[in-house]
Amino acid sequence: MLSVKHVEVGNLTGSTKEDTQKVQNKFSRFGIKEYCQEKLKFSGNVKPEYMYVVTYSSEKKVQAIREATNLNVKRMEEFIREDMFPAIDKWKSDPPYKLKSRGKIVTLPDGLWMLQLLDYLQRK
């Protein structure tokens, strides 16, 4: 089973009805299973997970869109706290290769500067 996370990010500044449609349209036009079969030549089962991360909107509207779409819709701060921080911690607890850093500090790979920033903010 291949688990694929499709994450879209954006702000929601229109009416609740317009923004609900905007979120739904982000996922209805893109077939994860078909993409994996065609582009990746994957023939097994594909389990898609969909998430919309909101950079700007009221909590009331985010909740209304969650209920109307049955999608995983999170505000940016929720996404960072509930998804990014645990993922960074999990990676650091069991890195897939020998680290360049020494001592007790486990650092993320050099090219992942945004994740390094989140990791730094979490530790402070």
C-alpha cells in the first residue's frame, strides 16, 4: 500500500461558499491513484490523503469548510504544530543515514532550511 499525501496551501478570503468550492476544486481535478499508475508506474494499492493548509482565514470559516467538505483543513499554525513538529521529531529520533553533526544535537539535512527553521523555533 502506497500512502500519498496531497497538500494544498492557500488563503481563503472570499465568501464561505466561494472558498468551500475553491478547496473542493483543488482536489477534484487531480487523481492521485491515476497519477501514481501513469507517472510512477505503481500498480499496487494507493491510499490518498488530502489536506488543505490555510494561510489566512477565520477559524469560523475553516470549521465551516471542514464540515462542508469532509476534508482535512487546517490553519497554518495547526499544521506546523500537529504535523510538522512531530514529523521532524520522528525523523530526528531515527535518521536514515549517518549524521555529520556531533554530540547530542541531531540536525536536519543542509538543504532543508525551512524545516531547520521550524526545528529551531520548536526547540526555543
